[in-house]
Amino acid sequence: MEKIYFDYAATTPADPQVLEAMKPFFHENFGNPSSIHSFGREARGAMDDARQKVSSFLGARPEEIIFTSSGTEADNFALFGVLWANAAKGNHVVTTAIEHHAVLEPARFLEKLGYKVTSVRPDKDGIVHPEDIAAAMTDQTVLVSVMHANNEIGTIQPIKEIASLVKEKGAYMHTDAVQTVGHIPVNVDDLHVDLLSLSAHKFYGPKGVGCLYVRKGTRIAPFLRGGGQERHRRASTENIPGIVGCGKALEICSRSMASEAAEQTRLRDKLMAGVQKKIDRVYLNGHAVQRLPNNVNFSVEYIEGESMLLNLDMLGVAASTGSACTSGDLEPSHVLLSIGRPHELCHGSIRLTLGRYTREEEIDRFLDVFPKIVAKLRAMSPLYDKKP
């Protein structure tokens, strides 16, 4: 039985070209980029080349890119670093109720430290309205953090419009672009952002490496302290193989992203239409059009999401109930609750995310087996009413 992978939002396989680019830096070119001898200079050159590729992809300057260990570290760095460096300006941060936990948890910790945090709720489609962000800001607001696209329901936010209002009020703007970089165009000047987070394993690069873009002139304090790496902004010996892989992955994305997005949008729309046609009482989560090319998220009445996943897994289909970072949590999705879904529908959600290697016959197979799984599980439910 051939397996089907519909969980690209959780992680992607490293592209074979990425692996080849990384290999020499595990053994032959293993030098520390802080060393001044030839081994170190070779590593430094590879890192500089990768930094150029990342900055070029984002429309940024190389010196504005800080390599991190993950998107989570980049998010933490943005929140803590900006708040610490701008204590004289204020102590308030504005974010949203549907952020990834990599933003929500640092925000909660900042509250424990005495900072003020305002969480803005989206509308029923998961869109955060710029005027709601502006209304939440005060003269003490230092930072606004709104994700570019939601990792669970795929809704793409109007970051440019939000950032324009934030800049008018004199605060910094951060966006978690972990789900968008490598999949849709992301240009830091077009978005008007001061800080942006990304993670390589979301766009066919290696795990264990991410980046934080920091616009020149942005006041930010180091999050990790120790050596003088990354222009004294992020201590720790750099992960050269991972950094090289990150740069190579974005180089590939720069060539393939447009065609891949078009194909994934076509397959996504076929998947959404097929599920809604074949199954009753199923509800699309997130905006129908203003969403990631590869994201489909449904709530199915009278069924637990875990039951759907287990039955799909037995047939070789990998999917998710939402964020992989919280997949073991029995609590309903904070994202679905925030857009107004009742608890029972939140528990009956399923997320399908497509990718570079998704084929149309995989969509067809899913549309064949999934309605049968739903029918079987509903037949076991005492709550299901077969009447339309």
C-alpha cells in the first residue's frame, strides 16, 4: 500500500538538492566560521552565500538576516528582544488570538513579567482586521505581532494594511511567516514589516534552522547571550550545514514557487469541492479564497478528529487535526474556538496540507476513502441524525 502524505504544514521532506548542498559541511568543510584559518574561512563563505540567498528571497539586506535554530526561536527573539530593548518606550504588545504557540507562550510569559498584552480576535473566516489592531494599540505599544498566514486554517492576513497602521502609531511590526515563506511571495518592504520569522523545514530545507529578519534601525536586544556570532545579536556557533540547506531550499523555491502554488491551488480546490459534495454537515474552516495554496481544514459533525486520523492512517494517509505542535493536546483548537466554532466541531476537525510531491491521484484516492470513513464513524455515533 502506497502511503499518502497530506501534512506538509507540519514539516516537509528535505529536497534532494538541499541534501547534496549540505553534505560537504558535515565532514570535508567542517570549520567553525569564527575561526580565521582556511577551514573557518570556507565555512564563513558558505554562510555568507546562504545569507545572501535568504535576503534576496525576502527583498532584504544580508546584514538584516539573523540565523536561528528554528521559527520558534525567531518568534521568541522578536518578542523578548524588542520589548527588552525598548523598555523606555513602553511595555505593551498587541498580538492575535490565533497565533502559533511560539508567539502566544512568550506573550503569556511577558504578562507574568509585568508587561501588558492585548490579544485581538479574528472574524469567522480567521481574518484579523487592521482597524481592530489599531484600536488595541496605546501610546505604550512597542510591538505588534500578527502571523502572515495561519498554520491551522490557512487564512492569509492583510499584513501590509495592518503594518501601515502600526507604523503610523510608531510601533514595530513583526510577522510569523513560517507558513508562507517559500510558498507565496514574501517581500519585507511590500509587507512593511520590521521583523519576520521563518523556518527552513517548512519549505523543503532541514530541521533545526530558521531566520529572523530584523529591519536596519530596529532596536532589539540579544535573546541568546555568549559569543559574538551574528554581529553580536545571537550567540552560538552557527549551524553551517543547516544554514547552507536553508539558503539552497529558498534558491529552489525562488524558481518553483509560482508553478507549485498554482498546481497546489488547483488540487486544493478539487479537494475542498469533493469533500463538500460527498459529505453532508461538513464545514470549511478559514477563508475560502484568501488562504494558503496548499491548506484545507474541515470540521465534520458528530465525529472526533482523532478517529478520522487513525482510520486514515490505517489506509496509509497522513493528515492532522491542526498544529503538529499541539497534536497531543486534548483541548480543542484555540484557532477554531477563536473563529466561533463550537467545542464539538473543534474536536471534529481535520487539516490536509499539500506539497511539492502531491499528485492528483492522491486527491482522488482520498475522496474515495474519506467519505466511507465518515459514514462508518457516524454509524457508530448515537448523535448522528441521518436526515438531511
